[in-house]
Amino acid sequence: MAVAVHHIEIWVPDLSRAMNDWGWVLHQLGWKDGDGWPGGFSWKSGVDSSYIVVEQSPALSADTHDRLRPGMNHLALNAAGRAEVDAIVADAAGHGWTLMFADRHPYAGGPQHYAAFLHNQDGYELEIVAPG
């Protein structure tokens, strides 16, 4: 079977802020630095050939992201285990991420779904999921 995801490209309003927010959490999950260029940066999966790109494109039609509009609502990535989810949550606020659904964490996705739902200052939601 081929890798399920080749790459994900996220257009962001502020590249340096995105590199801080996304870079920190992706490094925590084992992603490695990839290529960089004046308008973007990428991280490579440590497991397969997939990669994630953040880009501040000059073709942006707005300067804000709204996950409640049509389009992708959030990105969900696997953690190695519950301890990794917990460690990310413990340090998230210092790296531009806020825990969502804190009153139901870590089971906001249901009683069998151990995960953290985070959002950053640009409004992107990221779900970090522990294996079941």
C-alpha cells in the first residue's frame, strides 16, 4: 500500500508564528525539519515519506483562518502514546497552542478516544491522538 498522505499544505497569515507553533508540536511528535524557502517551511514525517508545509502565500484571499467555514476543520496526528499527548498538553500554552474542551480532556472525542484538541492563535485546530 502506498503512503496514505503525501503531504498537507497549510496556508498561514504569519509564517514566523506558524513556524513557531507548528514546528514545536511537530518536533514533539517526531517530525523532522524539511525544506525552507522565503514563503514557507516543511516538516517530514519520521515514519514515512509524508510531509507538512506551512506557507504564507501572496495569493491568500484573507488574513484570517476560520475552521468553521467550508474547508478542513482540523488536522489529527498520531502520538506515540498517552504520555506524549500529556507532555504536549503540559507545554502547549508556552508554544502558541490552547487546549480546547478542557472540561472533557482527554476524552473530548469519546470515552475510548484519548486525545488533545488544541488550537493556535491563528485559529487552526490540531488533534493529537494516542493509539487505542
